Amino acid sequence: MTLPNARSSGNARRAGSTPITGSADAPPYRDQAPHLPLLVENELEYRAELPFDAQSSNLYYIGEQLMPNWATTSHYHDHFELCYLDEGHGQYQIDKTRYPIQAGDLWLTKPGETHYGLAGKDGPFRLIYMGFKLEWMKALQPDFYQLGAGRVVRDEDGAVQTIFRQLLTEVRLRRRLSFQMAEGLFLQLLVTVSRLFHDGAAQRTDALPNPLGSAVIAVMNRLHGEIRYDHDIETIARSIPISRSHLAREFKSAIGMPVGEYMRSLCLDKAKFELRASDKPVTQIAEELYFSSIHTFSIFFKRFTGFTPSDYRRQASRDARA
């Protein structure tokens, strides 16, 4: 998951110092890492970047995503990323392999691996995720770097879910000794996840690697790399090169929907997110998605949602206040 433009939040409490009892001359005891995280916080997402400073922790970021139509652009980074699907279903691609995902699944990407995800169309969606490095945890490095193609495992007993939620709570509330508690939970989570990945019984038989054809990968990279309404499928097919009819058959067989519908779904999801989570004018959102006019954008949006963009934003605002 790419790093968003984080903004500071007034909800984070500054780390305080508590004198050690019994000695007036004793130095103050700091019960949290001396750092305020950069936060993104709204009704659809919570994300803390560097929840504790990089000199104190290998935890880069942790967050929770609730957007029903969640989708990411294709990207990679220099750290590990662990995701846990708490609710919903969808699909996730790591390099050239696509995996179906459902509630109770967890998956991991390694540094340098290109990846992106897409939520299923129906029902709620809740994803917990974190980025981390293992620079100070040498004993764990072989277990994570040596992971093969089987990247989706089941959290059969709910252990990962429990630890992940506890860790997220410690970061959000920043209570006394939250840094120490979070670091303990962080290590416990990594060990628990390592055991699951190296236990063959936890592998989902219906989530085994499903390699995608080169044509489908090229199209997916293009569509996710720049989400826009005016992608021309014929032009994309010629650039691969492959006939449009052959591309249409391969894409629907691999992804489960026509390429045009998939492209429209990405545009609609992006538009909904911007309308709910940003203050951008409707005109700007239409331009960023490469609609020829705000009128065309409004017709498209109402056709698939039943709302005009402005009405959708007002309804989302009322729902958030409810």
C-alpha cells in the first residue's frame, strides 16, 4: 500500500514523562517512544505512519481500511507488508500471481514485489495492514525472505486477528507504556504469522497460486497504474500486442469480469473514495479521472450508483455524522 500524504492529527497525545518513584534526583521515565506519528484518520481509514520513531521500532506504519470499494494502484516498496482481511472478500496480486482473498485470510508481500488489491463488489470490507522491516530481528529474516508463492493463509483460531487488533489499539490510543506493549505485540504477531506460513495445514486450497497470463498482467498494470475513464482497450491490446477479442477472453477467464467493466469499477471506486474522503470539487475529480466533462462524469456516476456526485457526497457526510 502506497504511503498517502499523511497529515498531523490533534487526536494524538504527546508522550509524557513520569518521575520514577522513590528518587527525587532520578531521571524521568518516558513511557512512550518520543515521537508523534503522522496520521490519516477519517470514517473510512485510520493510518499511523512511523507510530514510534524509526530509531525505536521497525514498525513503519499500521492502519485499518473500511472502504467497501477498496482498490490500490500497482506499486512496490522496500519493506514487508502484512495484510489481514477482517471482513469481506476480494483479490490480491503479487508480481505475476493472483490470489482470491476472504475474511480470515492474511497475506504478505516482500520488499520489491509489485502488488495491488481489489475488494469484492458486495458487502462490507475491513482490512488491517502494517508495513515493517526486520533489520533488528535477524532471527526472523530467513522465515520471511524465504516465503514462496503460497502467500495466503487462514487465521483458523483467530490468533492473528486478536493480536493485530490489540496492536492497532495500542497505536491509536497511545496509553501508558504503549510503546513497550506495542513492541511486544509486534514481535508476537510476526512469530505467529511465521508459524502459520510455514505450517502447510494453514494453506487455503482454493487460494493456491493462480499465475496470470502475460497479457492479463500487462492490462492490470496499465489499469491500476493510472485509473482513468478514457483508457482505450483496443490501444492497450495493440501495445501488448494481442487481438482485442483474445484479450477479452483471457481477461474475463482470469479475473471473472470483462475488462471494460473492471476499468469502470476502478473509476467508480476512485470517484466514491474522493467524494467521501476528500474536499476536492466534483470538477477536479472528473478531470483527474479523465472524463471529458463534469456532465459526462455525472451521467456515469448516477448510472451506476443512482446518485449524482454531489448527492452522494451529501449522503456520505450525513452517514458519517450519524
